[in-house]
Amino acid sequence: MLSPADFVADLFNPALAFLPKALFVALVSSAVCGVIGCHVVLRGMAFIGDAVSHAVFPGLAVAFVVQGNLVLGGAVAGVLTAVAVAVLSQTRRLKEDSVIGVLFVGAFALGIVIISRAPGYSGSLQAFLFGSITGIPDEDLYVVALSAVALLALAFALHKEFVAVSLDRESARALGLPVFWLDMALCVMVAVAVVISVQTIGNVLVLALLVTPAATARLLTDRLGVMMLLSPLLGGLAALTGIYLSWSLDLPAGGTVVLVATGVFLLVWLAAPRHGLVARLWLRHRGRPVPGGALV
């Protein structure tokens, strides 16, 4: 197995320029998904995150076929799908989850049909679905960095509004907050966060980067601010460790990052000081109340 010192040396090896680029995108994606993912977890939006990750696929496919920018192509597709979900969900005959299910399956199928028309179809589809640390062009680094800064700035600017809607939608609406537009904004932010993560993690696994670190952080703290700090740190740790292991052991980068994040989640689920399984069983054994864990 490659030592950490050798891995650092490879990061500075000019012949392996794709490796630091992949690590950069993975760390930036972890930071963005960690923050946005907190809102996804708190609002029970994991299914919407999964839908968006599939919905961006046709945009990525079109951008690939016309040799355009993948991040911009996926973002356009994700935004259009988010708008379509919000509009079609207004009918009382269908619930939101039904509309999401129809749209994300249709979008994913459209993406497969589009990418099948491109040269090198099999390799392209595998890279889209499962990520590729060798396939990140230099210009995408700038798009990813700028998109990440914009997303984090927007998340900070709308933080109070998002929290109000997450805690009580009806009260937020009574206070005059534009709940529909806040939902729309969050869906769009999820779409962009997914797009900038797809190249290293892959379309199939990107939901894990959005949900798993945030869910892990939720088990460690009852304070929302601390949760939003822990989540990107846990995601970054998973990204760094996963890419190191994948490079050392010749494993798929996206799958390895997700497995590391899942392993950390399971460890915390078992051993978290207040909300872990062991701690809760111990409190029950001692006849003490088990903490509920409401966010403050």
C-alpha cells in the first residue's frame, strides 16, 4: 500500500497532474455538499437530492456530446428540472414525490439516450455514472471553484430563511416568507452542488456526499451551526481518505470515497457520545432519559 508520504509526492508529480485536480474537486464538493446537505437532511429531502442527481444527467450528456462545459450543462438541466417539479407539484391531484419520481426517471433515461449517440459510448457512460479522477479538464476547476463560492455565499445569505422553513413551514409562511421561492432556491442549489461533485463521485453515488456527512454530523451535535461546520469537515475527510485509498489500492475513486463516508457514519451511529447506539443503550440500562436531539 502506498504510504502517505508517497501519496503527497504523487500530488506534486507533474506527470500525475490529474490527481491534485481530482482531490481539489473532491474537497470543494465536500465543502459545498456538506453545507447544502444539512438542509437536505433536516428537511427530509434525500429523495429530492436523488432526483436532482439523476435529472442533471441529460445536461451532462448534451454538454459532452457538443463538447461544452459539463458543469454548466448539468446545472442548466438541474435548474430546469427543479422548476418543473415546483410547477407540476402545484396540482392537488399529484403529490410532490410522484412528480419527482416521474421526472427524474424520465430525465435519466433521456441522458442515457443522448450519451449513447456519442463516440466512445461505453466509457463515457461509466465515467458519468461512477466518476473518473482522470477526466477533469483544467477549465472545470475554475467553474467548480466559482460555483462553490457562489453557493456558499447564497447559503449564508439565506441561512435564516432556510432554517425557518425547515423548522416550521406554516409558521414561516405566516411570517411572510416566500416559501415556494425558498424551496425553489434550495432545489437549484442542490442541483449545482450535485453537478460539481459528479466528475469525481459519479452520478449514481453523488447523493452520498450530499447526505451522509450531514447525517453523521446530525448524530454528533444538537446545534445547527456546529452541524454545518462538522458536515463539510467530515465530507472532506472522507474525500481525502477515499482518494488516497483509491490511488494506493487501485480502487474506483467515487466508490471508495462513499465507502469511507459510510464507514464513518456507521462508527458514529454506534459510538456517538449522546446519540450513538451504545450511549442510548447505556442510558436506558441506567434508567435515565434518552436525549431527543432537537436542533437549537
